[in-house]
Amino acid sequence: MRYFVIGDDGQKYGPADVPTLQAWIAEGRLLPTQQVEEEGSGVRSAARAIPGLTFPLEAPQQAPQGPGAAQGSPYAQQPGANYQGYPRQGAPYVGDNGSNDLTKAWVFGVLGFFCCFLFGIGGIVYANKAKEKGHPNAQTALIVCSVLLALNIAYTAYKVVAAVNMVQSGKVPGMERSITK
């Protein structure tokens, strides 16, 4: 069975199996009163209720409280600690589902259509980032940004060809035909 630890910030950390949770207890990152959630069922309970977990008898030391005191928690990485916090797997548990990237994709995609194709490339990049983070609308943004980029490139190519033809035919006012027959 695997569990998510519910942090003070309300985010889920994990999932972790019982041996990993036991290691977090030894590191002081999981307290007996901390809420944990079963991975499959979503049932929440205190960590002390999980079979196989043992907690030390003494209470963990709390960080000093009050003005000027360093704020700490079992979740904050302490100086000199040899861990990187709880492992986070997958977008649904980290709070970033790619919404910001998706917004950037739409903005850059539209700018890429009306302004410069480089913005269109940016739209595709951000749509891919949103897709990697699991946003459900990322594929649509990726397709739309790609189509808008292709339309911009086709329109630009058309205008370049038309301008070259006008210059070659002498239809540009103020320009004299430089190609001799």
C-alpha cells in the first residue's frame, strides 16, 4: 500500500510506501499526527494509524516561534540536510497542471499568427510543456499553434513572392525595372 503525505500547505507528497514513510519519520519529516491519504481509495487518517509505522517516543523538537524566530517545519529542508524534500510524481499531485504554460501557448500562438513566426514557435513550446504536465487542453493548443504558425509562414511566403513579382514586372512605383530583357 502506498500513501500520500498531506503537507501543512495542503499539497500531497508522494506516493510513498511504508518503508519510505518510516525513513521520513526517522528524518523528522513525518509526525504521528500528520494526515496521510491512501493512494487508491483516498481515505485519510493520521500517520500513527498506518500499520507498520513506528514513531519515536519523544516528541520532535519544534522550531522556535515568535517574531524573529526562524520558521521551520518537518517539510522544510534544513541547512546541511541530505534530502531534497518529498518526492513528487506526476502533475496531479504537485499543483502545477500546466495552466500557466497553456495560457502562454495561446498568447504566443496568436501573436505568432499576427506578428512574427518566432512567437508561434514559442506557442508550440509552451503547449508541449502543458502537455507534459498533463493539462487536458494542451493537445488542442498544440494543434492550433501549429496551424497558426503554418498559416503565418504560408502568408509570409505568398507576400514575398508577390513582392518579388511586382519588382520584376516593374509595377512598384518609384522602382525601375532592373532586369533587362
